[in-house]
Amino acid sequence: METTVANTGTEGKIWGGGNQPLKASYGKLMMWFFILSDALTFSGFLAAYGFSRFKFIDSWPIADEVFNHFPFLHGVDAPMYYVALMTFILIFSSVTMVLAVDAGHQMKQKKVILYMFLTIIGGAIFVGSQAWEWKNFIKGEYGAVETKGGQILQFLDTEGHRVALHDIAIDMPQERVQHESKNGIWYKSEGTLPTYTIEEIRAGFAKRSDLLIRTQVLTDTGEKTILSREESLRRLNTDAIGIVEGANLIHNEYGTPLFANFFFFITGFHGFHVFSGVVINIIIFFNIILGTYEKRKNYEMVEKVGLYWHFVDLVWVFVFTFFYLV
């Protein structure tokens, strides 16, 4: 039913519940509602990350040291290079999506097919790159030792370069038994045996006079604190209790485990969105090839998935800023 009201002597019409409020179809309107709710969800996650980082600001991992890998360049220090490349690929896929939507408005099927294909390729590369980034983060590169208080101690040479555990440890043949929950504190079972024992690291460190220990605590200049040789020996012999290799939800060789928890959760949640978008784009892609939207005389479905894709790209800009740049 349509309602009319008088306004300064003229009659105006109030929307009476039709299917195109603000000249947007029902489908596009629902997509905007979904994007709004999802934006609030990501905002909550990033706000929690920000508060947690502020609380542990003096010991938060430095991103340039964590994300410094590049495919096929093992051992090369390339801080943020690959993450920047991933970001460029994802943003470029937004450009191809815009071109696909524009071609759909012009009813140019072949161009829509081309640009949708490029968008799918860009999304797939991003998801694969994120999986590769996760693999390196989980596996680790140098390793570290953990203290009784949960602090992480990393090893450096006198020139300030990181030194890996395998370059320090001295082989000490001994039978190693996996820790079981019934035999230790906290009633926790050991997941996997570390590559080296703390005794092997202590022995190797003592024989190499060119090694120092770096703690998580940041100095006034934003750099991690490097201990003297004497203090390094003392901390290693009295405080160190175990080996940390890579990162998981409990231990993290780069710093506080809270960083790893947020990294896995937020980037994983975003990666799931990108993967879902790639799957949806593939479905739409085959519908375009089959001429489904040509028969409907419109490519509105491409426009709706385009809204979702642009949203996913925009969220990554914030995730990239929070995790990698700030």
C-alpha cells in the first residue's frame, strides 16, 4: 500500500515497502547488510589486537624480523617484500573485478569472462601465498629458548646477526623421552620432541665466545635488548627451561604467544573470506560461460560478488597495516 503525505502544499511519496529501496535490488541490499555486519566483526578483532599489543608494547615481536622470507630465496633477509607483493596482487584483483562489473553493464560477455578469470587467479595466488606465509611462521627459521617466566631468548653473533639453534647445538648422545602429562608440572603432554635439548644448546653456547643473547624487551629506540656475554651465560644457565622452534598457539620463537594467536585467528579468518570469494567467483565464472546472465539480460550477480570482493580487499588493507606496518 502506498502512503502519501503533504509537505508545504505539495505531495511527496514515502517508500511503501517495494523491492528496490534507494534504487538497490533486494540482493544488493542484503549484500550490504552482510558487509556491514562483517565489518563490525573484523573491527572487533582488530580492536582486541590493538589493546593487547598496547598492553605488551615493550615485548611485542618486530614484524620486519618475523615476515622476512621470500620464495626460492632461502636465507635472504627480505623484510615485508613478499607481504607487499601479496597485497599488490589482491588489490590488482579488485581492479580486474571493477573491469568485470563494467563489462557486465555493457553486456560484453567475453570481457566479463576474461576479467573474472584474472580476478580468480589473483585470489588463488593470494590464498596460496598466505598458506606459504603460515608455513614459514609455524616452522620458524632460527629457533630460540624459553625461560621459566615464558620469555623468549634469541641468539646473535657479535655483529648482530641472528644465529640458528643448529649452528649452536653440540650433539650429546642421550636417550630422549617425550614428556607425558602424568610426569610433570601443569599436567600437560609434550606435543613433539624438539630437535635439540636445552643441555645441547647450553654446551654449544658456552664454547662459542662470539654469541650473545637478545631478549624480547624493547629499548627506547624500539630495538630488542642485547645482553652482555656474562649476563647471557647467566640467563641461559639459570632461567632457560626449553627449546622453541617456530610458532603455535602456546609457544612462539618470535615473542609473546599472544601475537601468534591473533595472527592465526585474524589472518586465517580473512583468508577464509578470500577462499570463499574465490569459490563463489568460480561458480559465477562458469555461469557467465554458460550464458546464464546473458539470458537474464543483466550481470547483477557479478556486481554483488564484486561488492564482497572489494570488501575483502579493503579488510586486508587494515590487517596489513595492523600486523605488518605498525
